[in-house]
Amino acid sequence: MWEDALEAARAAALKLREEPLLGFDIAITEQGPVILEANPAPSWTLHQITLQMGGKDIFREVISNLDLPASKRNRALERLEAA
């Protein structure tokens, strides 16, 4: 149900446009994916273990290159550093 989970996360992110950086906790049920919560300062620990590299470094580069107003991009970078 990976594609369904991505679709649910994208739809939720569009409803929460004021938040520049979100991490979603999603449960897979018999009826499909269900978003449990959205975190404005998600944890990067699992990503770092899986990739064997610093997740913050990867996301810092991605966020820095997003086509967003500087204020939103800076807010996302601040939240990343605080996570």
C-alpha cells in the first residue's frame, strides 16, 4: 500500500501548507492507510541508520533547493536543526 500511503501523505500535506516540513505517522489498516499524526519536527534517526549517513545533511540540501519563499525555507531549516 506504499502508493496509497504516499497519496494520503500528499493530501494531508496540502491541507497543512503553513507547515514547511512535516513527518507523518501512518498506519496500514485493512481499509487502507490512516494518518495518525503529522509532526512539524520529525525524527531523522531511522533515516540515518538506514542510509548510514546524516539525514539532516540530506534534508538540509533538499530544503535549501526548494522553490519556496525564503521565510518558509528558513523556517523549515530552523525546524530541521531543532529536531
